Amino acid sequence: LDRANLHDVRVEMTHRHLGDHYDPRQRVVRLSPEVYNGRSVASVGVAAHETGHALQHARAYVPLSIRNSLFPVAAFGSSAAFPLFFIGLLFGSMGSWDLGYSMMTIGIWFFIAALAFQIITLPVEFDASARAMRLLTTGGYLAADEAPKTKAVLTAAALTYVAATAM
């Protein structure tokens, strides 16, 4: 963060297991205890990945801006989409087709917003990992034999987002 002149971004420990994230509103990188206190290649990779998000934010990376603007709707939509759709289906089967159709349509749009969020997350995550690898290799944070291992960890983490999108 200091090398990128992001002196206003704080690093904090969160007590959530796998709770590593960058919060753009508060400009803070939050790391789980395992990562914050870790000394492994995986810990360094995760911390650098979250730093990559801070760099994206500082450089106004467009996909991150789109993802951040979709987040509130997607967060609500991912939990509300299916109940709204099925409640609408229930109303429709009881003869209230106008209400049922409207609720089903709203449920579909919420699902589409959640899916759009997942899709726009893919380039954001892959870019943050690429930035992390550049930071770690050019900054001398990794030994030559550690770089491929770190890249493998970051790739595996990014592929979890591919799996989430497919689901």
C-alpha cells in the first residue's frame, strides 16, 4: 500500500474466518486472523490480492465501480429473487395473474441483477490477483520458487468465483 502511495488505506484484522476483503467505503483492507498473522505463501497472496482491490479503487478501475454500484441490489436480489418468483407463481395459480406475474417479473429481475454482479465480479477478481502477483514479484516479496505457488493459490481463489457464477 505504501509503495502505491495509498497511505490512507488502513489494514485491520477481522475476526471472521475467510473474511478477507477490501472495503472501498471505509478504505480499509480487512484480513482474517489466519492471513493477518500468517507467514505462508497463501497468506501473502491473499493480503496482496486485497491490496489489489485497493489499487483498483484508487485507479478507478471501471469493472470495480460497476460491481460496487450493483452490490446493494445484488445482495438483496440474491436472497429475494426465488421467494418473490415462487410467491408470484402461487398468486398466479390462485387466479391473481396480474399480481403473480408482477411478482415473478420482479423476482426474475432481482435474479438477473445478482447474476450480473457475479459476472462483473470475474474480471475484478482476476485483475486483483494479477495486480497482486505484480506487486509481490516486482516488490521482492517472494522468492523465485514461491511465485508459481502464490499464483496457483490466487488462481484457485479466482476459480471459486467462476464456480459461484456457474451455480
